[in-house]
Amino acid sequence: MIIRKEIEDIFNDVKSEWDGDNAFKGLQILSKYTDNLIIGATHDKICSADIDEMIELGITKDDIIELSKLNWMIEDDNFACFV
């Protein structure tokens, strides 16, 4: 099981490699674990699943790396993405 520190390290170390709809692609990854995908939104950002909840649901290191490559971030204990 991945731990929160590993997730934070991945987001600090892995650089984005995506040129496309990173918000949609990231939500597709998160949808493998939960149906509660968008918990908040502003004019330029969506906030998605709670990190600790995703750990409990078994999110994999590979999926965390993919989210980081898609330029997702951690904000207020949630995964988030500019849209």
C-alpha cells in the first residue's frame, strides 16, 4: 500500500509529460477507485478525491505517477487539476 509521503514525493519529483485534456484523463484514472470525482471547482480548477480516502481504496503508485505526469497536484488534502 502506498503512503501519503510517497504520493507527495511523486508529485514533487515527476514532471508533466501530457499535452491534452489532463483534467479528463486524470478523472478517468481516479474513477477506477471512486464515483465521487469532483468535490469542488473554481473558475480554473477542479478538486477531486481526498488523498487519504484514495489510499484506503488502494490507489496504486503507477496511477499516482500518471496523475503527476498529467500535471495534477495536491491541494487541501485532495487531488486537484487546473482546467
